[in-house]
Amino acid sequence: MVHSPEVNLRLIPLHLSQDRIIIRQPDDWHLHLRDGDVLKTVVAPTSRVFRRAIVMPNLQPPITSVQSAIDYRQRIMHAVPDGDLFTPLMTAYLTDDLSEEVLREGFARGVFFAAKLYPANSTTNSAAGVTSLENIYTAVETMEEIGMPLLIHGEVADIEIDIFDREAVFIESHLQPLLKRFPSLRVVLEHITTAEAVEYVQNSSAKLAATITPHHLHINRNALFNGGLRSDFFCLPVAKREHHRMALRRAATSGEPCFFLGTDSAPHLREFKESSCGCAGIFNAPNAIESYAQVFEEEEALDRLEDFSSVFGPNFYGLPVNKEIISLVKKPHVVSLRFELKKAETSFEYLAPFHAGETLNWSFDPNFS
Ligand code: DOR
Ligand code: ZN
């Protein structure tokens, strides 16, 4: 793999008019596909739009061996509908004692694209995550040496720390020292949610980038409590105050190459969302590109959608941009309330997509090529 941030020149969108957008095919640089019946259902909405996706390893048990990543990749490929071209990029789940040999081997064989750091107990299926960064120094040193990117869930898991401050505290007390210790390490701070994160990434070296989700561009923390407790809007990091959302919108539409698309689409069955201890995660895959397009339109930055969706990510990772193109048409559509599982056995076995019941202005055009 070539790791050069300058592989692709900045591109002018292929076509932009009042009623049609044509862009190079985007990639999703942060995605949860799960396993089993959910996997079989959720690959299609991603693979019909996105050419590649970085697949998160927080399964139960997590992906901690080269073989488990190979097997998982195969299960994903089996779930890709005929006719879709889709490449899953696999990740290793860092634990306190994942050996550097596993990382070396998986990276050298082209199985692991990157490794993911979950601070232990910071989010869904993170119990086996890292309890102290010191425990992974040797692994991270190896990653720096071989050019393997480190993807970070950037929140402290300390329950003494206010949940709305956990990202900013992580940046100051953990990310900053880590980057100082490993200056050549390529790092992505995933799903940023705060003005502090935006500023930190902007002022760091080109070795640090951040992904931004559609939901953090659309909702602030009020959405969680609008007329009642709305678990569909619960994700981690949790949405913050309005001024943070505004900072994220400015960052995403700024044209700065350090910010790019990563949906963090994270499906949880209805029964696990509607619960006294509901899971964190928003399933946005069915309307992700339309959701981003709406934001870019509202910010009068549609001419920058392609860079954010299809260019800055490949540039950061040293990959070519996609040759394929996709198109969106200005055709408002109401997002359905339910996304049915292929093999649902109970009435609770469905997923509620982000924007359920809302109208989005742009629609993906499946017949365009
Ligand atoms: O909201 C989230 N859901 N945030 C994460 O970090 C994990 C994800 C999941 O796996 O459900
Ligand atoms: Zn995630």
C-alpha cells in the first residue's frame, strides 16, 4: 500500500446542477456491519452507494486475529448483492495484549487495513478494549513503523467525567501525548462531536484526520429529549450542544482535507434500542449520502460534497479515488419508519433508520451509470 497524502489531486465535482449531482463514488471510512442476519440485511444499503468501507471490529467476540478478519470479510462478501462492487477494509481490535506480530502479519498480508482503539468500556462491545494506552505502546510503535493507521474512539470511559466532556478530555489527556510519542503515526479521530476536536485536528499535522457522521451534522443533544426520551438518537460520542454541531458543519463543508466521510452507521435491533438500558448507535446507512447532501446544500457547499465524500479519505489513506460515479437527483423522499430484517421472526426484529419519517431533498439515483 502506498501511503502518500498527495496521491489524488483536488478534483472539481463532475457535475452539479440545481437538480442533479454527479460525483465520484464515495467510500465510507467508518462503518459497523455486525454479523449473522443483521449483516445480511445491512450490507446492501451501503454497497449500493459506497465502493469501499472500513469495517469496525467490535463484534462479539471482537476481531483480534488475522483468521477471524479473513472469515468475517468472507461473510461480508457473501452478503453483497449481485452487481454491487464493494470492498470491505478490515480492522483489528486492539486489546491490552494483542501482539504486534498479529498486526504485522495481518497488515503485510493485506487483511488488516488499520487497527481500532476502543478505550475499555467506552462504547458498544468495548469491554475487551484498552484499559491504559501504555499497554499498547509496543503495538502502536509497530504500527508507526509499518505505516498502519490507528483509528480511535476518542472518549475517556471514566464515569466520573461528564459524558459531554469525555471527547475533549480524551484529546487533552490521551491523544495529545500519544501523537507526541508517535509523531509519524497516521491517526484518525473517529466521529468527532466537538468544536475542540475540530480545532485540534485543524491545528495538527497532516498525519491526523477526523471523520464526521451525518447524525452529528443534523442533531444536537436536544434531539435526545425532544418530547420524551428518544433512544433512536442515542449514539456515542453523544451529540453535544448546538455550537458544536455548527463547528462540525463548518469543518465538514470547509474543504479542508483533514475532515472526511465516515457514517458510523451502527444498527441495533429495535428491542435493544427500546430498552431500559438501550444501545448506542444510529443506523444511517440507508440514507447516508442523501443526509450529507442535505447538509452541504443547507451550508451552500454542494460543490465540496465530492471532496468530503470521495477524495479526502482516499488521499489520507494513500488509495486511489474511485473510478466509478454515482448520482443524486433533487427528488424529495420520505424516509421509511422501518428497515426490515431479511429473516425477521418477531415484530421487534427491525431497524429504525436515521431520519425515519422525515423528508430528505436528494435521492440516490440507482439507475444512473
Ligand atoms: O454509537 C455508537 N455505536 N458509537 C460507537 O462507538 C459504537 C457503535 C456501535 O457499535 O454500536
Ligand atoms: Zn463506530
